[in-house]
Amino acid sequence: MNRKLKIRCQHDFEPFARKMLFEQHGDVYRDHLYVQTVVYHLNEFLQCGDHLIVNLPPRSLKTSLCTTCVPAWELGKNPSSKIIIATYSENIAADIVHQCRRMM
């Protein structure tokens, strides 16, 4: 990763999320409007700390963006943050935590 992009990723959630999506899924989701919209609202959520509900169909990057990128970003910015990852399956939660740690 070049220095300029690394600095942008450290200070802005949007390039961080795009870089992480590219690392996980390649160039498939690059220009989808719904991905841009979700990233925009996640960025707003991270700035104001209010509540956010993301309701999308299966296989639309909810886990990658909301449950993996957001905790990695938040813990990178504020290591003392407390984050709970709750799923219906312990295996899925463990996989999410592993992906989050890999991002960091």
C-alpha cells in the first residue's frame, strides 16, 4: 500500500473500508451504489456514535462492512473501545473476530 493511501486509510473510514473490501473480495463491489451508501452511513455512525440499523439481503456485504470493518476501524482508532459481536453461531462470531484481527 502506498504511503498516501495508508495515511488516508488511517484518517478516513471510506478509503479504509474500500481497501478492506478489495482485500477480501477483489474488485467486484468497487462501484456499486449501495456499497457507497452503506459506507457513507457507517462513516456518519462512526462520527456521531448514534444508532444504526443496516437491513440488506443476504450476501450484500453486511458482515464485511458492518461487523468486520467497523470494529477494526474503531479499535484501530480507539483501542480501549468495547465491542460485542453477537451472532446465532459461535463459529461465525469466531470467524468475524479472526477477519477483524487480520484487518488490523
